[in-house]
Amino acid sequence: MSPPRPPEGGARGWIIPIGGGEEKVHNPVILERFVEICGGKGSKVVVIPTASRLEDTGPRYASIFRELGACEVEVMDYDTRRDADEMGRSESLREADGVFLTGGNQMRLATGIGGTNAARAIRELNARGGHVAGTSAGASFLSEHMIAFGDDNRRPQAGSVTLAPGLGLTNRVVIDQHFTQRGRLGRLLTALAFNPFLIGMGLDEDTAAFIGPDKTVEVVGSGTLTVVDTSGLTFSSMDQAGPSDPVSLLGVVLHVLIQGATFNLHTREASSGALAQGKR
């Protein structure tokens, strides 16, 4: 499932995975930046709390986005696939400037929304220039290849990750969240061992990757973005490994980026970006 094409002469909107646990009160730089990109005071934002089982998740984010200046905020909780397939309920998504997917369980998003009219409306919105953000489980769901389940390992292990189809806004990356806090380098490496074409993005809590229309990733937040590039892989033992076996990977490149740093998904080049400029 490839990302839908933008209209001729148009540009795709921003894709914004967040590692979870983003600051919501004292200095909500990530959520504030999202609202700003959506248009600030004139923006319409749709919150989808389907991944969460907590009843107050959607209203809480709606209140935050209103406080940050969004003009109109609507909560759309799809409890069933039938809800997500109702054409009338997709109209708000088509009219939105931005969509925000909350945390919870990414499989609730994949099984409840994947392939429905709601999913198609979000994909079309992003292709037309609308912006889509997701935190925690919502971040994992944004890409075509999604980590559905996995063990929190520091080493790659063949049976430690289960992949599933995601929303498909990008087919270039696989995203993991709560990355440093839960020691997930091993499971991200395992996911990449299944498909070395992908770029691994491991997001710490209170950290976001703002993926622009030009495929440049900018880091925003207090933690780190770990980028794992396997394009130069020279050897992998994945084809020989049993479910509990460790996996050997040679030629892996790893970058650790903090706020202001960038990574180009086309050239696969990392830059200290605004961070270096600030030190001059």
C-alpha cells in the first residue's frame, strides 16, 4: 500500500509521529507546533482516540488544542469498523486541516480503521496537504509497515517482533515509540532485518519527528530520535535464525538526533541542523 499521490502541482502535508508522553501543560512545544502547522487560530483539528480505552482521552486533547489556539476541534471515536466506514462521518476528516491519533493500542487502529472510508479520508487529506500526527500507538500506525507487537529487547532477535500493515502515509520508515525509556533498539533492528529497505525511527517520549513535504525530518522535543539506516547492510543472519535466536547485522548506520537536528529520507543524510547553528 503506497502513499496516495498528491494532486499535480500540490504538496503532501506533514507527517508527525510522536514518541508518546509529550508535554501537555508547561511547555507543549510539540502540540503547539502541530497546531501552528495546521493554521493556528484558523485551523480545524480532528482528534481520533480510537487506540485508547480511556473515555477522557479525546476530550482532553480537544481541550489542549483549543487552548493552543485551534479554531475548531472535533473528536471522532470509531468504536467499530462500521463506524469508520460510514461516509457521513468521514466528511469532517476531509474538511480538517489536521488529524491527531492518540496513544493506546496500535492494533485497535489497524483492525478498527485500516482499509475503511476513514482511513482513505485521512490518506487523501495528507496527499492534499493536510497534516497528520500520532502519538505512541498513533505514531506507529502512520507508516505502511507497523510494529504490531514486540519484546523490549536491546538485541535483535528473530521472533521478537510482529509486523502488520499501518495507515500507509509513508512507506519509507518503520516507527517505534517510548524508545529509550523501554529499551526498544533490539526490536527496531529486528523489524529492519525483515525489510532493510526501510529506515528505522525510534522516538523517545516527549519527542517528535516532523516529516516535511520534502521528506526532511526535523526533531522537536526534549528527547532523542534514533535513526537506524540499513541501506548499506552487508550481511544478515535473519534467514537462518530461529524465533529465539539473536540476529547478526553488519553495515548498520545509527544516528542519535536531538531537537533541531534533521535527517533527509531521500539522501539518508543526518545533520545537526539548527543545533549547530545555535553554537556558532
